[in-house]
Amino acid sequence: MKTTIFALIICAILITSCAKDAKPNPFLIEKHHIGLLTDSTQVKELDTIFMNDSVVRFIAGDEFTGAVNTIEIFEKGGKKLLDLSPKEALDSTSVISSVRVIDERYKTEKNISKLSTFKDIKDAYKISKIDNLINSIVVSVNEINASFTIDKKELPSSLRFNMDATIDPIQIPEKAKIKYFMIHW
């Protein structure tokens, strides 16, 4: 009798623990989603997804410019989390095309965040491409559709002023800090 009751209790515990729905991590970055945002999220869904946060939309003022309006996401306390860029300006059915990660709590599965260094990125992912811009370089990682912008002040002086130079990952100091972290869909 005691073993039957004990077995029933064990089964009940296992069933209830398995039935609990796993809550998605709101700060996890993967190739097709950032927290609850996905590559198919429409602008009109943002108020529902970020119902506990503030969604700030800017209207350009001149709708004929065709400029994409950035949508900012803030925590209720005022801390900025993300900058979102829709594919089409002033279209509530448009999907999000890129996300600029502002808050350092957002991390990839391999623990890369805005606070990471170039060494962290290089150790975690295969570098797909490095673009040499005027004041920065952009390190692209296709595995997660990400680009990491590093200020040229972090580079050796021989690479800072030559925009035509092809920059190899070996030339970037391992302790170089990320200036911007973007996900593109």
C-alpha cells in the first residue's frame, strides 16, 4: 500500500514538472530571434511583445523621404534595451529588418554580449567578413546574422587611417571592445 502511494506521488511530481511550460529567455539572441522578437515579427505586434516595456516610435515628419523610422524599446524604468528598424517606414505590417542591441543583458547562446571583446567573438564564432569603414570596422558573423562594430581607435595606428587596407582578424587586438552590436534579418 505504501509503495503504491509512493509510486503515485512520484508519477504526479514527474507529470507536473514535465507539464510546466518552459519560459523563453527574454535576453537570448539566436539567428532568427532576440528574446520574444523573431525575424517575422511585425511592427504592429511590438506593443504586445513589449507590453511591460515602453515602445517609442518616431515619425520622420516628411513621409516622402522614404527613411526607415527607428523604433526604440525602453524598460519601464527608462533603461534603453533595443533599437529596431522596420523594412518599410510607416507600415504597421512591415517586419523588423535589423536590431541594434543596447542592453548588455542580451547574450547569444555562446555568451557574446555588448560587453564582449573581439577575442570573445573570434573564439565563439567563425568571422565571415571584416569591412573597413571611415571610423570603424564591422565584423560580420553569418552564423547568427550579426555584425559587431569596433571603433578604429581600438586598432593599431597603421590601420586607423587607411580605408583601403584589407583587415585580417589577426591584426585586430583581442581586447578590442564592441561599439555596436547588430542583428540583421
